[in-house]
Amino acid sequence: MLKINWLRSGLGGLQWLFFLFTNTVVIPITVGAAFALPQERIQFLIQCSFILTGIACALQAWLGHQRSVMEGQSGLWWGVILSLSASAPSLGISLTELGGSLAVGILISGVITILIGLCGLATPLSKLFTPGVMAVFMFLLGCRLNIIFLEGMLGISSGSSDKANVIQPAVFLLAAAVAVFVSVLSIKARSAIAQYALLIGILGGWALHAFIFGSSGGTSNSGTLDAGWFPLGEPAGGLNTGVIAIAVIAGLINTSNTFGALKGTDAIYEHEATSGQYKRSFTISGILAVISGLLGLVPYAPYVSSVGFLQQTRMRKRLPFVIGGLLFATIGLIPAITGLLTQLPLSIGSAVLFVTYLRLLGSSLQYFGQLHMDAANLYRTAAPLFIGIIVMGLPSEIFTTLPPLLRPLLGNGLLVGILLALLLNQVHSRPSLSALSPSIRTKGE
């Protein structure tokens, strides 16, 4: 019986390994491309991402919230970083200055997150994230990320020159075929196969891309990590205060992921998360954010998408989750594997994640369903939603007439929409729009 339990835990660990991989691998690649980093630096980002994500998951399961919830690089942070990198030239900010300013902002936001955890500020903070705010947040986050993924499917890279920044029809057709295949496999296949749809799509699409278009280049043969602090840019010399302010604001908004993930798993674990679990979770996430700022990584947060994975696999025990995390960290220590992964075509990775993040619409609609859509609530949600989408579609060049401090903030539709939602939901807020998370119990920790 003991051998059977260990076998089940091992197979469950492999499932978690695939889940961690598909949700992580594209992030450092896209960030590296957006900042025009050399291949060796991108490999460094991938290795650090794998190692830190694996350790983060094990730490949260052991010392943090103590649930099988992936601790990964935040989609909100990812969208903000890629959005800033795309608009940096028109805002008069070099990529090096942007990277250094982001590092400082991430370090500050990490310290603030640690203080939220240590000081027990989760309860008052949760009151800001009403269902109306979360509905807007989920919808705009899906829009921002899927714009990036669709550009990747079209063969457009944030780090490309203007001449290469054009639609590539052949690349798009293959990426679109992969996206359709992953969607159909996720819906029609048996659960034992459907849970691996993302991995199958990445590997199959990568093989087809190499067969049709050839290899994108040789892999790195470096035997050790190309270690170095601040690979996106040194925080020395000129720093952009607007970018730093955006990073701090993004760090505060990023706390909504912790409330969403733990609240979403309350039913699975059949009890509400305690104040102690929230404290420990925020503290660990804050420490990881500080490390991310030093290593040029996207900061961390619990993944709300873990709820769907737990519901599908019905595997809530922590041992398989910890095994998967430690395996993932081990892979990051093997340069041959991470060097190979730097060659993953952005169009294929973008296609798979495009399908994955379409599910954010469902999360948004669930929050909209909690609202009584009278005239007041309609305006509170419609205004930030439409204004955020409109700002996303505006060319970044039109913001050059604004003060440099405000350009990065007002030119980011995601942050504009979320901040407006937070403001409107606190003005004459009705009792029915109470806090997103349930009351956090202080007993039974």
C-alpha cells in the first residue's frame, strides 16, 4: 500500500511538473525578447525562473498557505512589464533605464508585500477588492495578455526592430492551428489526456515549427548559470519615477491574486483560509518579489488557475505538489535543458497561452454575476472597463505631451482601468459590494 501511495504521489508530481512548466516557460522568453537580451541572458532568466518557481511552490506548501496552489510569475506583473517595454521608445525611456527603474519598483513592492504579511494587513486590504473591481481586473488582464499573445502568434515580437515588426502569415497559420488543436483537445479529450493539452500543444507545435521553418538557432552550451544582478538594467544613474510608481501600484494590485487563489480553494479544502495562512503567504510572496527584482524576473503570486487544475485532477494533497515543485527546480539546474528551451518559438508559446488565458473571461463573468447590475453598479464597472480597453488601443506616441512622471501610468490601459475601478467602487459604495474574500478567521491557525 505504501508503494502504491508513493507511485500515485510520483505521478501526481509529474502532472504538477507539466502544469508548472506550461505556465512558466514562455514568461522569461517573452521578457527577454522584449528587452532585446542576448540568448545567454534569456537562458539565465529561464533557469532562474524554473529554480525559483519550484522552490516557491514547495515553500508555500510547507510554510506558507499550506495548500497545493502554484506560486508563479504573476500574469498582471507580466502584462505590465511587457506593456511598458513596448511603449518605452515612444515614452522616451531606454530599455536599460526601464529595467533599472522596474527593479527598484519591484524591490519596493516586495518590501511592502512583506509588511502586509507581517503586520496582518490582509483583512483591510481585501475590502478594496470588491466583486466589481475583480470583474474589471480579470477582464482587462485577459485583454492585455491576449493582445500580447496574439501579437506573438502573428510573428510580432516586442524586442524586434521596426522592419521585423510585421505580420508573418505562415507563422500565424501554424500558431492558429496549434491554438485550435489545444482548444479542441481540452474540450473533447478524456480528462487523462485533456490535462496535458498545453504540453502536447507546445511540444507538437514546436516540432512542426522546426520542421517547416527550421531551427531558430543553436542552444547555449554554458555549463553554469550566467549569474548577475539586474540583467534587465542596472538601477544606477537615471531612474524613471513614473515607472517606479507604476511598479509599486502593480505590486499592490497584485495582492488580489492571493485573495482570489485562497478563496477559490476554500471549497476544495472544505474550510476558509485563516489569517495565519494569509500572513505567511504574503510574506513569502514578498520575499520572492525582492529576489525577482534582483534577478530580473517577473514577481510572484499564487495562481488562481490552480483552482481549475485541482478541480480537474481532484488531487489536493501537498506531497505531489511539493514533488512537482522540486523536480521543476532541479530541471532549472540543468543548462542543457534550459538552453534547449530558449529555442521555443514565441508564436507557439503564445498560441498555447492565448488558449489558456481565454479562461479569464469566465472568471470575470463569475464576479459580474455577484453584482446587482443597477445603474450605479453599471457605471462603476462599465467606465473603467471601456476606458481601460480604449487606452490599450491608443498609440503610445500620443502620451508624449504628458509629464514624464505620468506617461507610463496613464499610458497603461490595464492600470488605468484597475485604478479607476478601485476609486469608483469606494465612492458611495453600497453594502452589497462587500469585500471579495470572506472574513479571515483568526482562530484555528
